Amino acid sequence: QAQLVESGGGLVQPGGSLRLSCAASRLTFSSYAMSWYRQAPGKERELVAGITSGVGNTSYADSVKGRFTISRDNVKNTMYLQMNSLKPEDTAVYYCHAERGVIRKYWGQGTQVTVSS
């Protein structure tokens, strides 16, 4: 069974930065489209950013464009999310997601990001 493990979350002041990591194992990482989702208390899980397999095209939710950067290292089997200029509304549990085709979809356990002064 594929495994995704997030790390890098924590408490940061508004305007600060964090870098999340998602380490993947037991899957052919380079062939999976990867993405970050987040879920705030009382809200639905939402897509934050995605990166394709192969060329590595990226996409972002409007709310994070210009502040967050998604990337991947297919040698280290790891995906990253660099988050800058963080706002209190970025507070959420951040989840890593891997997808290949219709059937192969996996989630990590999540990492908490709290933006507060």
C-alpha cells in the first residue's frame, strides 16, 4: 500500500513562512500527479495546489497564487509546498494527495498549519 507522510507544519505568525514536505513510498512517485489540499475547521477540504507528473505543470487556488509554490523531487520521492506571506485564513490541516488514473488515489495523514500572532 502506498504511503504519504507530511511534515513541516506548525505555528507561525502572520506574514511568516513554512515549507511542507510530503514523502512518498511504495509507489512510482514520478508517474503520479501530486497535490496539496487543506481543510479548516467547519469547512470542506479544498484544493490548494497541484503538480502534474512528467513535465510538472503547476496550478494554484486563487487564494494562494503568488504566495505558495508547489514543487517535486522525483529522485527523493518528495513533494513540497513553500508557503510565504501566510495569513490567519491559511490555518488548516494540510493534506498530501497522489493520483494516477481513476483507481490509484492516496492521501497522507495531514499536518497542522496555524497562523496566529
